[in-house]
Amino acid sequence: MSSKFIGFKNRIADLFIDREFFMRSNGEIKFLKISARLQRIVATIIALILCTWVIATLFMAANQYSVSLERMALVKKEERIQSKAERVAAYKDDIDEVAEDLSKRQDLIEATVAPFFNEADITTEDETTEKSELVDKVGALAEEAASLAKVEARQLAFAQKITNIAEIRAKRAEAEIRKFGLNPKQFAQTEARGGPYIPFFDDGRAEDPRFTKMAEALEYMKALEAGLASIPSAMPAETYKLSSSFGYRRDPINGRGAMHSGLDFKAAYGTPILAAADGTITKAGWMGGYGKTIEITHGNGLMTRYAHLSRLNVNVGQKVERGIQIGRMGSTGRSTGTHLHFEVRHHGRAINPHKFLKANPNVLKTKADTNISTKKQ
């Protein structure tokens, strides 16, 4: 037994000792003795009473808190029921107007997503849990509102299907972007936007988070697919022979060690030069040792450079698509013969174009898939 425990026990024992009280009454002195055992019994009873009171108080507080939570949940449930009842009442007040409103909303939603998908891929199924539940709840209250419930259920099922398809296409595009060593999130950053707030739904009945989720999924998918199209993965010439690689090399003119910031493609004079990706012409003219040069800005920090050209077919500010002819091969500037110097730069830093070009077949297939096919794999 430890000394601390013995000391504590002794202090407790000192509290409960035999005590004697003297009382004087009518000239007589009486003695009252309270034993240590009796004191311990009384103290124990008082402690038990206090513990019981504390436990009961805590139990009552916990019970009250539980009742409060149940009451709050009941209130929320009543609010939802009231909201549904109000919606049905609104349907019953003016069935024709609500039906026309829902029909217009459906047409608008379908028109919004039509550019992204084939018609067969966005046709919603009739047998959906969402539809069945909504028709049962609303149709039981008002037979006239059943047809409107079907329309709304169709819209909700439609929104969910479009969201699922957009997420599949976005994941596919993400995987392809990562193959280039790029971060997909950079391609999905929100651009500068603004304008007055105009509610999409005037009546307020159609406010549903699934429509917001659908819009966000479509925006994300669109940004990634546009970013994938902007990655320079197409060959800049149809016929060519690689004459110099990226990185360290001996300079072809002075023979000294030098850093080569691109790839050199050798072909016949006048060979068509093609845009490696969608973008905007930001340079078209003479550029020092590069000679006649074209630069295309593709967005997300990507830029391609085409140098030593004999002819330029584009102007600054012009929008170009992947594979379109932008110039012809030549030997202008600091050059020893006809060839194309091709660079890929990311935020101004030259990176090896080889890893972009070697992925060309897969990217072509992926771009075709993401822009046409929407069927779930």
C-alpha cells in the first residue's frame, strides 16, 4: 500500500472521530456523544443523496435535450410537408399555368444540354424511383396534379442522368490531361464572369440542388474537354524527319554546347506547317534568330512556337483549330537548311514536345470520345 494512500486514509479518519458535546440545562450538565461510526454513516447517506440528485438532474437535462432535438426534427418535417402541400395547392390553383411553366422549363433544360450530347443519350427513362415517389406523394393529394408531377419527375431524372454522363466524360478527360504531366484542376479554373442576378426559375417551385449540380458538372466537363483540345498533341507537319532533339546539343553553326528548346523537323521546302492544337495567333512575323515565326497561345499557360518558316498564312488575333495550315517550312533566321523548329512552352518555360506528340493517337481517340460519345462505360 503506497504512502500517499495511507496518508489520505489517515486524513479521512481524522475527520470522523468520537465527539462529545456538553449541554447545560436548569443547572444540570448533560453529555452528548457522537461516535465516529455514526458520523461516517450520516456522511455516506448525505453523499448518496447528493449523487442521486446530480444523476437525476443530468438525466433530466439529457432527456430535455433529446426532446428538443425531436421537436426540431418534427418542425423541419412539418415544414417539408407544408412545402409539398403548398406546391400541390399551387398546382391546384392554376393547373394550366404551372403545366406550361414546367413544360417551358423542360424545353429550356434540354436545349441547354443538347450541344453536349446525342439525342439518344439524353432521353430519360420513365421507370425511375424519383418519378414513382413523386407521383405517389403528389398524385395522392390531387389527381389533377399527377400529370405535373410526372413532368417534374422527368426533369429531375433528366438532371441526374446528365450529371452522371458529365462526370464520366470529365474523369476521362482528367486522365488524359494527367498523361501530359499537367494538373487537370488548372484547366477547370473559373474564368472572369459577372452580370446582374436573374433567377433561372421565376416561380421558385423548381429550386432543387440537382439542377445546380448538373450545371456545375457540365461546366467542369466543358472546361476539361476544351483544355484537352488546347494541348499541343498534333504533329506540326504531315511529312518530316526529326533532325534535332530537345535538350543539350552542339550548336550547328558555332559548334559550342547549347540548349535546344524544341524539336527540329526536316522536310521539303514549302511543306505545310500545321497548328498542334486549338488556339489564338499571338505572334506572326520576324523574330530574331527564329526568322519568320508563328506563336499560338492555347490557354492554361500553353504556347507553341513554329520557327524558320518561309511563309505565314495567319495573322495576329486569328483563331485557329488543331491541324489547320498556318504556314510553310523554310530556312529563315539562324538556320543551316530547310526545317521547322517547334517549341512547346508552359508558363514561358520550354518543355520537351516529344511527350506531347507521342500521345497523339490516344488523344485523338479520347477527344473524339469526349466530344461525341456519352454512353456510360
